[in-house]
Amino acid sequence: MELVVAILIGVLFTAAVYLILSRSLLKIIIGTGLLSHGAHLLLLTMGGLGGLAPPVISEGVTDFADPLPQALILTAIVISFGVTAFMLVMAYRAYAVHKTDDMNQLKGNDEHD
Amino acid sequence: MINLPLLPIILPFLFAILMLFFKENVRIQRALSLVGVIISLIASFYLLVTVKSEGVLAVTLGSWPAPFGISMVSDMFSALLVTTTLLITLFVVVYSFTAIGEEREKFFYYPAILFMVTGVNGAFTTGDIFNMFVFFEVLLIASYLLIVLGGEKKQLRESIKYILVNVVSSALFVITVAYLYSVVGTLNMADISVKIAEVGQPGIITVIAVLMLIVFGVKGAIFPLYFWLPGSYAAPPVPVLALFGALLTKVGVYAIMRTYTLFFTHNVGVTHEILMVVSVLTVIVGCVGALAYFDLKQIIIYNIVIAVGVILFGAAQMNEAGISGAIFYLVHDMLIKGALFLLIGIIIYVTGTSNLRKMGGLMKTHAPLGWFYLIAAFGLAGIPPLSGFIGKLLIAQGAFEAGNVWGSIIILASSLIVLLSVIRIFIYAFWGEPMELPKTKRKPYARMMLPTIVLVVLSVLYGVGTEWLIPYVTDATDVLLQPSIYIDAVLK
């Protein structure tokens, strides 16, 4: 099971890197979304996917899931959701002001010498 | 007062929330931000004194037993940095009253500063590696707001890059924490240290150490990950730049120093060698950048990169002189970078440009500005008895003791380049034929000078009063060099 998820994470990272390296601003933001999905899945997998029972300690339960990665992933998801929302708004503003979403035209080193 | 380590985090947060209710009323916002920062500063001084008398303070939230709950730990190192952070924030806030403009003040400028300070102090204080990630995000999100606030063309363009770089490095942070968790099975920093010591740092932990260096190196702007810094930092107005330059990169430096003294101490031949080589390269590229530009902001921004290299070079020595030099230099650099950015902000206000070629002869019209700039410049370069001297002396001493002669020669030589780069500003801006100045009022100039002068004087006192600071820095050094002090305090 871990192996399958590891391959899935690898695919997500590959797609994310490809998208982040593209020129269109929107694709870059989607890329960061995929990147954080990959990171979150990795976080979940690293705790081990085993464990039959939910992480509630009760009589006779010995094989329960690790609760910590679940708590961490929740925090990380919320944060990346907020940052992505902020980025989308800012990208829209940048597009409205600069009239382009091509990163090549947003280089801008013109004013220092 | 068992919650004392939390006060410098919670108080700015509380005041920031209060300020959100007074969006249009600039006067109340100013008063609240001033009061909030001063109260937090008093709390942090009290914390500093308590840590000095009672040793490392640790609070585990929710009264869970130590490795399970989130620990907040104030040792001398973090208490010193928390206090310096609030001190700088105080001066930048007072400076902003005149410099930032009412439009930005009405769009949550002061709350953003205090939210950022919450994140910075939290990152300095936390004793839990995932909680450090959360506090990094708190300070980053506030810094995203600060860097883009105002919505100028250049700001929008540069903040996209700033956010993108930080989002990627945050994802890397999560990945690194995941790897670390899968190996040691704990997130509490003291507990991680114990577990790594038990298994004796196998190869995988060294890989994680290098990953951590990359994650924090992006935030702290080390070679070759500093590429985003010069462009992004030049975009926001000067008070924001002063905050970023004085505080944000230092959080990355702090995190590297903390992890490399607490976790990864069993394979120093690899990890600290990498850190040392990278820090020397950071100094060299910083020097090239500082000499390459004719733009005031860019010159000082590249000096941030140099300072990061110098501090990490000291930290990489792992002996008493090197580490205490790094701590001295870290606090010095926060103070002096704050002062220098505020000073060049005034120069830019007076001349209306940040291009050195269009300036000249300011000494005739603005003599005090020139003299205080000169003092700050000498302090940055480390001319005794000013503030940069003791740190650099100890770092060089530590490097010679550890046998890294070439590295320390490069560090010492970089002082000359630093001096040259800042004196170039002095020569171009203050000497020569006076240029036609745009009409500016004398009153804002005086109001901006006041906090700046006090900050410069403080940095001079920091240099002259080194003798009194040595006990504090010795305590901080002891905690970093003997992780057992930190571990015992947290795990009791």
C-alpha cells in the first residue's frame, strides 16, 4: 500500500514541477496546489498506513492508526488552502495591472542598474 | 507566571486582533500598535531576566506530558532574539507613523506587522518542529500582505515570486518534517534530539539535515538559494523592507542554528562542513552583489546576504568562540540592519531617488543624517568599539581554533568589502556638489530621524556595552553547545 501511494506522490510532484516551471501564472498556482497535495500525502504515508482500528484507545485494541499525521495533515491542508486563495486573488490583481499572465514579461529588472 | 514564554507571542496577536476593528481610524491604530509593542517589549525583557535567573523555561500546552503536547521553550538564545525583534518593531512602528502613508495605514498595515511579529516570536520560541512550520506560515502570510500592500506595479510583480518561492519551500518543510517523523517518530525538538542521539545519526538523518538546510536556507537566503531576495525585498516601501531585512532572514538563520546544534551533532564532519562551505560562498556572492549596484536599497540588501553568511560561518564552527560570536553578530545585525534601512529610507525621502548617481552634497543640507549614517556604516563593518566588532572577532577566533584558516580570512576580508560598499553610499550621497533636491518638509524628516537616531545610539551602546552582555550570550552559547540543558528543561 505504501508503495502505491509513494508512486502516486511521485507522479504528483512530477506534475507539480512541470506546471510550476511553465510560463502561465495560473498553471503555476495549480502546480503549487499539486505540490502541497503531494507533500500532504507524503506526511500521511510517513506515519505508516497500517492500523485497523481508529485511534481511540479502548479495551483490547492494540492495532490502531497513528493519529498524529492526521492532525498534521489537517493543519497543513488548511494553511495551503489559505495561501492558495491569497495567491489566486493576487495573481488576478497582477493580471489586471500588468495586462499579462506570462512570467517572461513579469521579469522586470529594468529599474536598477 | 508559568506562561511567561507565551506572552511575547500572544500580546502582539491580541493587539493585532483589536486593531482589526478600527480599520478607518488611523489614530487609534497607531496608539494600539505602539501600546501593544511596548507592553510586549516589557514582557520580553521580563522574560529575559527570568531566563537569566532561572534557566530555560518550558511550557507544554494543555498540560500534556512533555513529548506529546506542544512545548514552547524559552532559552537564553530565543529570549535574546525575541527581545531584539520587539525592540526593532517598536522603532519601525514609530518610523512608520510618518513614512508609510495613510492609505496603507487604512489597509491593515499595523495589524500585519503585529501578526508577523507573532509568527517571528513563535518561531523563535517553539520547541516543536511542526509547530515551527505553523509559525513560519503565520509570519509568511503576514509578510505576503506587507509586501503587496499598496498594490504598485512593481510590488505585485515581485510579490508573486516571493510567494511562489516561499510556498515551494513550505512544501519542502512539510516533506522534511514527514521524513524526520518517519525516522524518529516524534515532533518534540528535545525528544528528537534524544532519539537521534540514541540511534547515532545514520545516513538518513544526515540527508534530512541537508534537506533542513535547504528549507531554512531558502528563508534565510544562503547561497545558492538567495536568488529571490534582492528582487523581492526592493519592492515594498522602506519600513517594510527594514522589518523584513532585520527579522525574516534571521528566522531562517535561527532555525538552522537551532537544528544544527540540537539535532544533527553526531556527524559534524559532513553536515557542518557543508554549512561552512555554503556560508563562505554566501559571503562571497553577497560581496559581489553589494559592490555591483548603484542603488541604495540593493547595496544594503546584499549586505543582508553577507551577514547571513558570516553568522552561519560562526555557527558552523561548533566551538564556544564561534557560537557566541554568531549570537553576538546575529543580534548586532538585527539592530544595525534596522538602523541602516531606516537611514536610507530618510535619504530616499530627502533626495526622491534611490539611485546613487543622482545624489550628492547632502552633507551641506542634512549634516546629522550624514553623521549618523557614518556611525551605522562603521558599526556594520565592525570597526571597534562599535557593535559588529566583537561578533566578528569571536567568529574569527572560533574559526582559527577549529583550524578553518581560509574561511576566516575570507570572512575578515569581507569586512573591507562591506565597509567599501557602505562608504560608497556615503561618498556619493553626502560628498560632492549638492544636487537640486525636491521640496520636502522639514517636519516629517525630523520625525523620521528621531527613532532612527535612537536605534543607531542603541547599536553603539550594544558595541560599547559588550561587557555587560557577555553573561547573557554565554548562557545562550551554553544551551546551544550542550543540548542536554535544553532537553532536561523540556522533558524534565
